[in-house]
Amino acid sequence: MQRLKNKTCVVTGAARGIGRAIAARFHDEGAIVIVTDIDQPLGAATAAEIGCRFAPLDVREEADWARLAALVPVADVVVNNAGVTGFEGGMAAHDPEHASLADWREVHRVNLDGTFLGCRYAIAAMKAAGTGSIINISSRSGLVGIPGAAAYASSKAAIRNHSKTVALYCAQQGWKIRCNSIHPAAILTPIWEPMLGDGPDREARMQALVADTPLKRFGLPEEVAAIAAMLASDEATYVTGTEVTIDGGLLAGSAASPG
């Protein structure tokens, strides 16, 4: 069954990781997928591999969103997935005491401003039909404090709240435009590779990073994509303003049994 047959779906940050998995799943579900990414060579290659279209997009830039709106004026589904941790250029201070204002702002510019602009684009692309699904990728870090990644946690928490605001606004207008957020925890994407390495201790490093997770493993991008496909589909037409956590039970509480 192709749950997204003939739906036009835009996915940001789709050249790799979770975004790529979502784009691939949507394509398998019958959607017309537009892969967008700031990395044009990799984005174009990803789109070609999946069998869909590519559009360059820097989510921080209004002008890029305007170009996308001209290219794709109508959309049924928009997934705001593009994001950064702040550690892409190497280790840096991101705790509340030592983080620089410039680093703080750059993380928010990508994660939060990009999601704001993406939601604004989505509303404009959906309101004529009065229906659609906006899916914002937040994080488990948007639900709890992360001392060593203050800007990342703050930006992802703001995405969670803005998703609810967008959901309520669209409902107030009488539109059937839904907005929800997904909150993944440790998902095995390229972002983890610098920490895991490719040495003989890779498996031990992986186990250490998920030691506190009840299911004792990393999640997979395809598992996040499955949730996105459900939220994008007409099976979820009564789901809006909510959040879906995919974290292997991490936020459920302690898995320990009484002695």
C-alpha cells in the first residue's frame, strides 16, 4: 500500500541520515519527493539514487525559501529536518558557561530559524488546498537539559513549542493543516561517526553510548522515517500539535527492577 501516493513532499537536510531515510521512505510510499540540502553535490546524488528531484536549499536564508516556493509552490507534506549540533567543525564549548554567542546563534539560526521559515513556506504551500502535514524533527534533547550542548537542546525545545503554535494557528484558520514534531534520541547516522571511529573498540564505544537506553542499541534512520510516513499520511488526520518520541525507552524512566 502506497500511503503517500501522488503527494508532493519536501524534505530538508535530506542528503544524508534521517532526512535521506525519510525521503526514501516517502518515495517508496508513492510520493513525489523533493530532496533539499545545502550540500548540492551530495543532495543531487541522493535524489538520483532515490529517484526523485533535488532542489538546493540553505534553510537559514529567506531567499532560498523564496526560490523553493517558486519551484514548488504547492506541497502536501513538508519535513523540516535540516539541523546542526554545533560540533560539525570539531569539539567546541557549548555549555552554558563557556559557549560563545556566535556559536549559540549559529545553531539556532539553522535549527530554529530554518524550521520557522520551513513552517512559513509550508503554510503558504498548503493553505489553498486547506490541508497538509508539517513534520518538524526535534530531538530527545528538546525534552531534557543537555549541559554540554546548550544551544542544540534550546533550539530543539523551541522547535517542539513552535510546532504546537503552528498546529493551533492552522486549526484557528479552519485549515486541515497538521503540524507535529518527532523527537529521536541516539539514531545511528553519520553525525556519530567521529565519536565511534572505525577501530577495534567501535562496538564498545557504541555500547557505552547507549548504556542508559533500555533497548540497549542505537535507533535506525528508517525507524524515524516510519513515524514520519505515518504522520504524513491520511491515517493521521486527527493528529496535530503532538510529539512522537523515538528513544528506545530512554525517557520512560528507569528499567531497573527492585532488588
